Amino acid sequence: GTDLLALLLVRSPGAYGADIAIGSAQRYGVPLGYGGPHAAFMACRDEHKRAMPGRIIGVSRDAAGRPALRMALQTREQHIRREKATSNICTAQALLANMASFYAVYHGPKGLARIAARTHFMARLLVACARGVKLDHAAFFDTVVFRITAAAAVRVRANAKRIDLRTIDAMRVGVSCDETTSIADVADIAEALTGERVDAERIAQGLTHDPASIPAELRRSDPVLTHPVFNRYHTETEMMRYLKRLENRDLSLVHAMIPLGSCTMKLNAAAELMPLSWPKFATLHPFAPHEQAHGTRAMLAELENMLAEITGFTRVSLQPNSGAQGEYAGLLAIRAYYERKREARDVCLIPASAHGTNPASAQMMGLRIVVVGCDKNGNVDLGDLERKVAEHRERLAVLMVTYPSTHGVFEEGITRICELVHAAGGQVYMDGANMNALAGLAKPALIGADVCHINLHKTFCIPHGGGGPGMGPIAVAAHLAPYLPANPVDGDRAVSAAPYGSALILLISWMYIRMMGASGIRRATELAIVNANYIATRLAPYFPVLYKGASGRVAHECILDLRHLKESCGVSAEDVAKRLMDYGFHAPTLSFPVADTLMVEPTESESKE
């Protein structure tokens, strides 16, 4: 693990011979947000790049010979590799990665080095001002651990100055500095530690500005961020124009509908986003004492209750940072439940139509994946399910099912599916990626599911951000409630480094539900279904809809079958998608979940026109 700000002064992991480096980009201008969202990163040597998760963008040239960006590697994309994937990552933190990148672009290598040097200087100044207090280590960048003898008195003095110190144990406290730390802050902390007020300004004048607390052999000497983009936009005007040029290259909901099936690209109202910039929410530390977070915690508790009401479950955990992480958390709860019952169950049934992260998550959990076939209408083949349940009855742990299905239909056999699994002693995990067709109309718990994750970046309006941030809270029945993710400080069942995951953006979903109310949520779901069926009906004479329900209708999305075009006129679904882009339309989802098809999800945000 490493720290991006420290790496302006400290030698890089690569220089030490490391093969892989990980860390957080939060240091680069992203607020704490009571735990997130923040972008993590993973870097590796060239020989490991094909094992990296997600997608890697490379530089190429277009047909006119101009420099262009293209997807270079998509080595572990779950919809392709499914149970063979070695990562279940789907929603990441693209928006936060861009924020951190822009911070680096604006400050550049020199500006970042000044920020790092000042941060290190403040830590050194604190040590100088807290003279007489023993250090745990003499080498440091921004964090100092002090050994104290009168812990109670230190806490009283710190509380009086509204300072939260990190209590490591009965004899040690930790203090971290950053670019916002002032000399006055240092004086206050030193007084809390020693009980004496010192002239911090005078002491600061006597300190050198070299990184004296970083050993010489660990100091960085090679250049960083040498690409021109990090050395060009260092005034507010230049930066604003650069950002606007990039924005103008994107097609977003302010320009047109984004009909990506299985994505639910709905409008994100400005009113939902406004509270994110309020300092009382944005600057809250994830491990601040509970009495300092009453407002935020009350909001989070209310959101948990509202999501429990919408899904029909007993308890909700807001900790998972994505739908895939919600899957992982749900499977962890199921495993813990069986461990408590002393039952050895390790088989996971997954329909062929399931979302790609389902088999990837099950594989990460060490489950044996057994695929259940689908019938000609795209529904789970009940006969095949009955055979698979009977074959694996003694070891059956869970069935993972998406409802409505990824084929865009309400499967009428869903309750029978749940009954078959429960009769064999298994659990039903419902993928809530398509909750936009259920909210206010049906409750997964009443259908028969035991656990369900909820994609807040789909149904409940958190912006997708080009691939994140997202949130995937899980809702569970009463028997699984004891096995929900624990606080990372208190237990070993955590799936995130913060108790509430990316807590700051949960405000968006809270605002959305509060503003919509029960009737509004129901109305939105009804419109989403109506819009999808309108498109399916209007386009049916030209592009047949691949799957429909027993009533001849679809759910909130539809799959347009273009496979016949290649044979009849040499045109592929990819050709159609690119032609739509030529005319300023965002293409629907291409070749998922069926090759040479387009999956359209209009959401309730679009009018008939």
C-alpha cells in the first residue's frame, strides 16, 4: 500500500522492486464524506497487466491518423468471462478518479510537491512543538504516533479544543496532517498533548523546509507527472476551459436519452446533489465519534428503513460500494448463516440469463457454480432447475436470480423458483439491478428472496459518473440479519473500509425517496415499464423483440433482435449502434445479454416525444 501525496517526496514502489501497488486517491482533492466515495487504484508491472481488473484505455490513432483513445484491454470483464472471471468488479469509482486526476492536473508536479512538502513540514512542526512527548517512530511523512502517559488528561484537553485524536491503544495516539493543517492547529494539538502552550510561529521559523523526517535513502529524486497535461493548466481560467472542452466531448442526459439496457440511466435532479457540497456532510471523518455525526447517522438510519420498506426485508446494510460488492456481502451472510448451522453447502445455482457479476461473485466466494438453462422465451427452465436442485440438494447453498430477468421480462415462475430452492434448504439471492421495474409495485421479500442488493446508482438516482461511484446496499430477511457486514473496526465481516461505505452519496438516494414519496416511487416504476413497452411496440415491425412475458409485454427494458440483418443485408447490431451515434444518439447496450442484439431501457425520465 502507498500514499499518492507521499510519493511526491518518497521513492516509488516500483523503485523498490514492488510488483503491485495499491492505495487511495482521496488525498487528491476529494472530501472524506464520512467514508467515501473515494477512488482506489492498483498499479502493476507490465507483465501483470493482463490480470488487472476492469478495463484499460490505451492510445491509438483513428482512421484519419489522429491520436485517439481506445479500449486496449478488457481482460476480466465479468459479462464476458462470468464464472471464469477473477474479479467481480463492475461499478468502480470513475468520477472520483477523474476528480483526483483534475486535482493533479491543476496543481501539477510542482504544486503537488509544495503541498506534500508543506504537509510534511506541519508534521515535523508538531513534533517540535510537542517536545518531551515520545515518538513511536522517528521517520514519517504526515502521520506521527505519540506515546503518552496521561491519556485521560490528553483526551480532556483535546475535546475542549474540539480535536479528535486517533486512539491506537491506552498509551498511543496518532495525528495526521494534510494541506489544510495550519500552524494554529499544530499549536492546539501540541497543547492537548503536553498541557503547555508554545509559540508555534517562532518554532516554525526555526525549522528547515527539507524533508528531514524522511531518511535520505527513501527520498524521491526522479521526475513525476511529466506528461504535458500535468504541466499546462495551472490557472483557474485555463483549467475551466480544459474541463469544458472535455465535457463537450461527452454525450450525457443533458443532451439526449441514454437508453443503455441493464443500466437505468435516469435523471439525477440537482436538488438531490446539492447537499453533497455542504461541509457538515462532506468533511465528516468516517470514524468520528457518534455524537459528532447525529445528523448524518439519522439520515442513514432513515434510508435503511425506507429501503427495507420498499424491498419488504427486515434489515439493510448500506456498506457495500457497488452491486457486485453487495452480491459478495450477501453471499458472505449466507455462508456465515450455514456455518452457524454447521451445514456444509457450497453449490450456487445461476441461470444462464444472470447478470455477469453473479457467477464472478460466487467464484470469489469459492462456491461451485452450476448453470441453469433458460427456455426459448428467456425464462429459467423450471424442468432443468428441478433436476439441478435434486442433483445438488444436500450441498445447495444459494440460487442467484435477477428479477425482472436480464432478458427484460417478469418471469411468472419466480415464486416457484424460490419454493424449489427453499425446499432443498437453500437460500435465494435476488440481484436487484432491475429494481426500477419493482419499486413501489412488488417486494422481493414477498416474492420469496432471502437477500437482495439494491443498485442505488440505478433505481435511486446516484449518478453513474462514467462507471461510478455506485452503491449496492443489501437487504435481508430476519434469519440473515445477524450476518450483515460489520463495522470494519469491530468485526471481520466488513466489505468496505468505512462503516457506511460511500456514505456521502447516500444523501442522493435519501433526497430522491423523500422528494418522491411512496406514490412517486410507484408512479416512476409504472412509467419506466410503460416507456419500455411503448418502444418495444413501436419498433416491433422493424426490429423484433427477442423476449416477452406471457402477456406479450416486457418489463422496464427490451432486447431488439438484429441477428437477421446480417444475413439479409450485411448489417450488424454494431453497425446500427455506430450509426445511431453518427446522428447524435447514445447507442443502447450492444450484444448483451445476447450477441447481435440491442437492449433498450428508456427509464421514466423520458417523455413520449
